[in-house]
Amino acid sequence: MQSKKLEAYYGLPEEVKFCKKCVMSNQRPASTAEFKHTINSKKVTLNFDEEGICDACRNAEIKEKIDWEEREERLLELLDKYRRNDGYYDCLVPGSGGKDSAFQAHVLKYKYGMNPLTVTWPPIMYTDYGYENWKNWIDIGGLDNISFRRNGKVMKLLTKLSIENLFHPFQTFILGQKNLGPRLAAKFDIPLVFYGENEAEYGNPIADNMTSLRDKSYFSFKNLDEIYLGGVSIKEIQETYEVRLSDLMAFLPPTENELEDKNIDVHYLGYYLKWTPQEVYYYAVENTGFKARPFRTQGTYSKYNSIDDKIDDLHYYTTFIKFGIGRATYDASQEIRNKHITREEGQALVKRFDGEFPDKYFNEIMEYIGMDGDYFRNELTDKFRSPHLWTIVNGVWKLRHTVNSDGVDDNK
Ligand SMILES: [Zn+2]
């Protein structure tokens, strides 16, 4: 056992544990309101119970016992309340045209007779496949869409700040993806918004998943002083980088007041309908012309999860550095919970793919934000390695603990 305590960054648990059912560790942060995220934010992490099982796995067990017919009844009641026949939209579906949003909008429209407006906060850097899938979603799926192109200069600046200050390349995408829906719903007077799955599926506190409604703190705020983008306060961004507030508003959620006057209900369709990534994928292929990438995504083994954004692969590399959790760990854990693979198979996939450097789009991304690639790969990366997770052996960074128990400190 370690005698000297090693510092844990980001408020992560000092002792690293792995779930006995999946391959996820207790270092996995729950998703929080991005617009309050600073380098000093303390992460709330995935809870493990006394048997060493994570909340996401417990949640999957609960899901097995759900009476899905009863849930669908409740969905029908909800939809009946909002459905319109006067030619106007009755619900709004934010999405990229990836498999989940493709499924969502399509079933709402063609199975349940709703009139959705889809809205898209485009990826930071579209992949060819992502763009093609978005187009097919609209053209083959037969849906109206508003795609919102935000100020590209500000997008670039904020993405760079979030990488430099938080090592979080995906923040600008997450911000828009979460905020655009409720914001446009308020603007267009569409009182019902559907997201896909609840964050709790993957490890937010279980209580969050006991309701179909998204907590308002995710998508609204009370005053500007509590907002940070790229880890920098709104005031500082305006002063230091000479950015106007009007150029930042697209990244901010609507205010609480804006929403209350409008009575916007944000629901998770995944609460009402059984959501299995593989089945959702086949549905999207069938109905909206969704295509997987013909090659494996770097850092994992899958071909159809989150393939719209070139920055996505880098995002999972940063979670590997900050939390010791790479993309294969996320993907395998989910597939273990869905009983598509065993834990042993998951362990092997993690060993093989987790933390693989995503060099395919790397140079393009660095060029986009104007950052030196060597600086990113060395100085910046190392700054975000928490001492309780990483150590150097013969000049090479190694994890202290792994799900395969072959980390540097695993057999001490
Ligand atoms: Zn688990």
C-alpha cells in the first residue's frame, strides 16, 4: 500500500476503484452544467455501492425491470397533450443527425404523429460522415431543421480556451448542444423539447434518472456572474479578448426567467422508450440513411458512436489523461451493461485501445485553434495528469491503476 498520499486533481477520489460489473472506474465525473466549469471545480464522480458496483450498472439493472409498456402509455399521454394539427410544430428535437437524434425525431414524427422541428448545433469540425448523416437525417428522414452557425471566430477562441484551461476540447460543442434546444424552443414557442438519453445512464446520480424531466439547472442560469466559458469568466472574455456579449449569447443557456414565462418542458425520450445503442443504430440506418464510418474510431473499437466531430476523438483522449478513462472504457462499459460483451472482453478491449493517441485529425485541429502540436502533446497534456493516476517509468508515463490490474501501483 501507498504510504505517502498522492495528490488527486479535480476533486477526484484518491483511491482508484473499478466497478465489479463493468470496466468503469470511480474517477468518472458526472456531467455537470458546463457553463460553470472552471479549473477549480470539484467533480462529482460516479458513485460505487458497498458491493463495488457503479450507479450506471445499478441503473441498467433497474432498467431491466421497467415496465416499458406502461412507460409508452405515459409517453402517449404526454404527446396527446401537446400534439397539434394546425400546421405548427409541437415539439423540438435537438441533435446532429447521429443515430440517437435520428431515431428520436423519426419515431416522434412517423410512429407517434408529432410535428417535430429539429435543431442542430453543428460539430466544431464536421467529419465527412457526420455531415453526410446530418443531411440524410433531413433529406431521407423527412424533417425540418434549423442548423445554427455560431460566430466562427468566437467558437475558435472558446474552443482554444477550453483546451488550454480545462483540457476539454469538446466544451463548446456540449454547451451549444445543451443550450440551443431550450433557447430556440422559447423563441419559437414550442413548449416540448426531447433529448435522447439521460446523463444518468452513464453514471450521474441515480436519483437524476427517476424522472423524465431534465433538471432546470442544466439549461438555465440566474445571472451572468456565475458563467464561465473555457474556464474564463464572461467579464474577462469580454475585456481580454474584446468579444461582445452578443457574440457569447449563443453559448449560454436561456435565463431562468425566459424559460419560466414560456413553460418549456425538457424531457428525455430514453425515459419512455427502451434505448439500446445497437437497436437505435439499426433503426437509424433503416429510416434516415445513417452510415457508420468504415473505419474504427481511434481510442476505441466502435464505428458508429459519436462520429460527427473531428474533435470528439481528442475529447476522449483528454478524459484518458485527466481521469484515466479512455473511449474504449466508456464504450465497453456500456456494452457490458447491455449484455453485448462480457467484462473479460471489455477488459481486453480497454487494454488494446484505451488511450490510443488520435492522430488522424490531430494536426487539422491544432491548425484550427492555432496551437503547436508538440506543446499540446507534451507540456499541456502533462499539466493535466493527476499525480494519483499517473507516474513516469523509464521516461514513459504509465497509469498507476488499470482495470486489468497491470498498473504501476496495482501490485504494490
Ligand atoms: Zn459498473
